[in-house]
Amino acid sequence: MRSIILIISLLLVFSSCEKKYTYPITEKKVTETLIISINSDFNPDIRRVQYIESDSGEYLAIKNKSKPEILLFDLQTNKINYKIPLFTDGPNSIGNYSGFQIYKPDCVLISSIPPKAFSINFQGEVLASIPIFDPENKVNYVGSTNETPFIVKDKELWGAQPFYSNIFNITEREAINTLSIFKIEANKTDTLSRWIPISRPPNIWSDGKKSANFAWDNRYDSIIVAPFTDPTLWVISKKREGLVSYVSVKSKSVNSFRIIDGYPAPGDKGIIQDLESDSYENFIYDIYRDVFYRFFLPKIDVNDYNLSPRSIFSRRPMIGVMVLDKDLKILGEFNFLNHEIENRNYFVGKKGLYVSTNNPNRDDFDENILRYDIIRFEGLKYED
């Protein structure tokens, strides 16, 4: 009898040591679906999707991969409102496009490769350009994408370059000291770009070498950096140009990251290794509800799906999202299963969180439309 009591007591102790996840937001619901018909000559580049609210209405900006142009869709009429041409040669050439940010009427910021930032108007005319130099890290890529869009305030532009020049040979010390954030300032006499002295957290590879990629967004003076392979968020002050704090924001579904222990495996092996590891993804601030959304990608077994590893990798079957309050405390955690939504293709609007459901791996995929479900979370305040 004493043995039975001891076993029961130990089970109770162990169960009490398990971390309990209880969050105030317990429900998400689809309140509306946005469907926009598109022409056969429009192939949406989902790496950059920008929602714009202005005095004249709400718009969605997406680059066309079939033609060098950015299309603005009116979300009231669901029709094309404007086409912004992107020139690849001549006096208004923007070079090798890698992203954009529309930040005020008739002005678009373009990221380009080799690293350069352009300012163009809605007619595609170049208003200004500035190279982004980094002699120490030898940066060869800068992009304004859904993951790391340009952050603009007054005459300041903040940008990110998360990657290392050679992740396979770089040491942890070198990785920690690599600068990843730059700032462009316009003053009365000149426009300058410089790298901000913000380093990565110490011991970032204590459990093995991992991807350097991250996402970010900003709220007032703060920029929040959200690494893909670390639960810890970095809180950065724009005014002070320095790190304020680290905040651990861990998903209950993200527990093991891919460890890079050599050069990429041949064929699909490297892709399978990524799919069999957890990671975080996009990080979005919701200005209308004053909350953040941190997306994540749970690991999967490729044998559970009748698709090639490359198809699964490009359109993940399982995606999760954490809802965080303004202080980065977790309010809720939710999952989208069975190719329900399309990874990387989300944005925030007045009505809620828009997630793309026109996933090429779904049976109801339609190449002739853009389709987004508008998600609302129980407990958050909405205007209608």
C-alpha cells in the first residue's frame, strides 16, 4: 500500500511540474472573406503584401511577378485602383528589385540589389537613391519584405539584413558581433546610411548553429526583432539606437530548431531537415488593436503528405499564430491545419487579421483570384 501511495505521489509531483498554458484569448473566428478577381497577366509576389489606409479608402499593394509593376487594389470595389511601374533600365532604373514600402501618397521606397534604397513616385520616376554600404559584413542583400519591411519615421528609414555572408564558416563570436540593422537619415545637406551597433544575444548558438533569419515590426519608439530560431524577442529603441531588453515569447508548439552542422545536404535532404524542425516566422503589429501576431511553423513528417518536399516547403500545411499584448505577453495561441492558409501571406487591416486561404496546395486553389479570410480573436476590440 505504501508503494502505491508513493507512486501516486510521484505522479502528482511530475504532473504539477508540467508547464500549463492558459491564455485569456481562447477563440478565433472568420468574420468575412475578401475575394479579388485578377487578370491572367498578374502573378502576385507574396513576399511583400502591404495594406494601406488613407483618406480615400483602404488598399492592398502587391508586386506583379509577371510585369515590373506594383498594383494597388481598392478594398471597397475589389478592383485595381492604380499601377505603379518599376523600370529596370534607363534613367529611372531601380536595378534588381527586392521589396517595397509605400509610406505616403505618391511615394514608394524600393529596396534593390546590390544593396540600395530608392524613393520613387507613382509614375515610377526615381526621386532619390542611396547605396547601403557595409564594408565589414560585405552585405549583398537588403529587402523590404513581409518579414522585414522598411520602417519609416519622419526622415528616418530603418532596414534589416539578417543574414551572414557565410553561415557555414562563421564562428559564434563573429555572428554575435555582426551588425544586422541599418538606418538612413536625411538632413539638410546629405542623406547617409549607417549600421546601428546592436549585436545579437550572447550564446546564440549554445545548442548548435542555427539560421540567422528574423522578422520585425515597430510600435511607437520600439522596434521588435523576432528571430526565426529563438523564442527571445529583442526590443530596440529608435531614439536611443540601442537594445532595451530581451523578452522570451515561446510558443508551446515550437520546441526544436534545425541545427546547421555542415554544408547543405544534396537533393531534398536539406528541405526535409527544415520541415522536420520547428521555427518562428512573420511578426506583425496590429495598430488597430494594439497587439502583435507572431507566426510559427510546427515541424511535420513529410510522409504524412502526398506532396513533394519542395511543394510542402513552399506552402506549409501547418501554421500557428500567437497573439501578444503591447507588453509582449501571450494572450492566445492558435493553429491553422491542413493547408488552411498560405504562409508568409498575411496582413493587418481595420477589420482584423487577413490570412490568405488561396493556397496552391488546397483543392479549391484558384489562380484567378486573391482570397483572404478576415480573422478576429475573442476579447480584442474591433470597430464594428
